Amino acid sequence: MSSGPGAAVEVESLPAKAGSGNRVALVIGAGSVKCAAALGLQKVLAREGIAIDMVVGCSGGSLYAALIALGIEVDEAEEMTRRLWTQELTKKRHYASLLRAMLPQLFPFQESFGLVDDRLILDRLKVAFGGHKFEEARIPLFLTATDFHNGEQVVFSSGSLVDAIRASIAIPYVFRPWRVGDRLFVDGFLCDPMPVGVAIKHGANVIVTLGFESPYQHRVTSVLKFAFQLSSIMSNNLLRANYAFHNLAHHTEILPIIPQFRERISLFDTDKIPYVIEEGERAAERELPYLRRLLGMTNP
Amino acid sequence: MEIAVEKREGATVVSIDGSVDGMSAPQLVAAFREQIGGGNPRLVGNLASVDYTSSAGLRALLETVKDARQHGGDLRLAAVRPEVLRVLELSGFTSILQVFPDVDAAVASFTA
């Protein structure tokens, strides 16, 4: 186990497959509702008969990575995430955290701090993924979170999907850090918003990435929006820095899929998921000719 | 990928037509290297007809800009399409490479 900040730590990993052929990874980074574009991308890959050897997910991308790895059909996955990820999730404050922040002499501050009551998101994750474990995934699945105490990237690849996803989406200040075993985790984007390195480490040589810069707030009118704004600034700068590093430091071919949204997609715009999926499909179509050539397939 | 080279006052314009990816990157690097080796390290990459770049393309651009700068010149990009510009921005390239709206502006920047 490495100990430096930002170093990847495996909670448990699958062995890399042997063989000389291409190993294709799909990496779905942070991006909340925009990550639904991964379903459009998956539709195109499935239609073209392009097999994925592993799926990596982070933050909002962890939801879609899990759905794709479990083999859930696009329509069902769309419906599941529409039910799961709604504005309602942030409506109720976590008053104990607020009291501990504002009156620490009366209520000692605890590291498990979050402005939002996280019971609803947990309940919904349990409904969506409750019975599932990584071991049931049809495609090897890796989800990332960040160790709250030392900043290490932690890769989940076995055990409860609910725990791993809840850890991966623990948006700082918003959702409380999540404990798994004796470790406390925060959102995966805090160490790498698009964890391409996980795919490289597991032997992928063709990596299709889908990730997004976090939107900035037009007006910061609440503590929650203030928290989101700070997260966006950090996350976007980290995304560019890490993405540049992975593109330049390795000889792996990284294909960015960048959907073009004509309208602003906010954190909880779940009603726009069908549109987001369509744009994901369109973006995938644009990259398809090169991907096919890269994989030795004949273009029509 | 098609590559055309044009000598201008103050810079050499390398116009690229096609994708800058793992299959075409070696050809592109060779074309740039030929210019640098021939005493023309002031380069303008005209990307008006480039519709795609992958990580291999980014590596080719980085290798070239380092080489050009070591020889006293630079690689500056012109007429980058939005879809390629987004990849350059995402990977931080716009912070290390100068990008101009058109070839004339990029060429002029070498004599400004």
C-alpha cells in the first residue's frame, strides 16, 4: 500500500487479464446528471459490437459505471437514475452538522460533516443497488473514492456497491463523508475527477473517457452554493492537471468523448437525462470511426 | 492525414488535414522535425482541417513544441476547431501553447 497523498490504493482488485489484444476501458468521471451521457455512449458501443473490458467510475460517474457493469438496459438505467437523483436530495439540512459547526463549544465538531441530511440518498441507493455486489458485475468494475484522512485515491472493486457509490459521491461540505470499515471516504473527484490512471493500471490500452467540468454557479446565494462553487473550482483545475498528466505520461490511447450540450445542465436536471443520453450518443458517433480503426475494425 | 508546408516571412506554416491521432501522429512529428532540423523552428500548426485529436496527437504536439523551443523557436496553433480546442483546453494545452484565430495572426505573432 502506498502512502503518499494522491497515490492509488486498492481495497481489493481483480487480476489484469493476460493477452496481447486491445483492452478497452470506459472511464466515467465526475459530472452529476451529465454522466448519463455514458448510457448513450454505451448504446453506440453495444450496437457496434465493441466490448468493454472494464468500467471505471468516479463521483456521479460511479452510478452509471455500476449500471453499465451490471448490464442494466439503457431504458431501465435511465429510469433508475431519474428516481434516484432528484433535487429533493439536498432539500433537508443535516442540523446536527450545522450545530456542530456553529456551536462547537456546546456540540463538539465531528469530521463526519455535511450540510445535507444524507438519509434520503442512502435509502435511494439501497433501493437501486441494495442487493448488488461488485462480484455480480458482468464487466469488471472499479469505483474510486478519496480517503478523508490522507487524500489517497481508493479503488473499490469488491463488496457492497452501495457503500462504494455512497463513498464516491460524498460531495465535500454537502454529503457527509462515508465510513467503510475503519476508513472514512469523501468524493472520488477530490483526488482525480477522471480516474484514467485506474484503467491504465489495470492494463487498458484503449481508454474511452467521459467526464465533465463542474458548472459554476451564476449567483452564490446560499452556503450550499458556496460549497458547490469551491468544489467546482478545485475539481476543474484538478481535472485538467490530471488529464494532461495521463495523456502525456503514458502511451495508452485516450479518447475523450465530449458531448456538446446546447443548454445548461445543472446538478439535478434529471428531466434532461433523455437529452443528455442523446448527446452522449451523438458524441460517441463522432469518435466511432477512429475507435473502430484503432481496434482493427473495418469502417463501413 | 495530409500535410502541406508553406514558408512565410517569419514562420513556417504546417497545414494538417485529417485527424491527429495514434495512427497519424508519427507522420506529423516527422514533418515538424524535418522543419526544425532544417533550421525552421518557428512553426505555425494550421489546424483548420483537423477534426479530432487523441492523446497520441497531444503527445505529438508537446514533443514538437519542446523541440521547437529548444531550437529557439516555437509551435503556435492557428484556426483550431471548437471540438479540438475543447480537448486542448481539457488537457491544459492552451496554457502552454499559444493559439490564434487564424494563420495570419499566428505568423504575425512571430514578428511582433
